[in-house]
Amino acid sequence: MSEQQDPHHEEDKLNPIQQPQRSRAVFSQEDFDLIRTAIAHYLRENGDKPESSKYSNLYHRLGRLG
């Protein structure tokens, strides 16, 4: 079947398949450093609270990013 006979050919020209755009980072490396510093401060002040283990895990995960 030639391009002229293909009914989808003209449609492809009008609606080309678009590649997904690469998502941009929401936080910069400096942001991660600031968040990590804030979490460290929280842990020093509130280390005895039950939820502090969640903050500790987050602190370490953020460290692996940087």
C-alpha cells in the first residue's frame, strides 16, 4: 500500500507521536542538603519521640542521594 492510499498516513502528519518530556528535578542538590540539615536538627531535639525513626530513615535516604 502506498502512502497515498494509506488513510492513516495523513493522520500521522497531523498528529505526530510525541516523545514524553523528561521531567525536571523538583529539588536541587542544595535543597537536599538544607532538608537533611533540618532533619538532623529535628533528630537532635526530638530523638526520643516514636516517629523519630522515620525521620532517621529519611535522613539516611537523603544522604544517599547526595
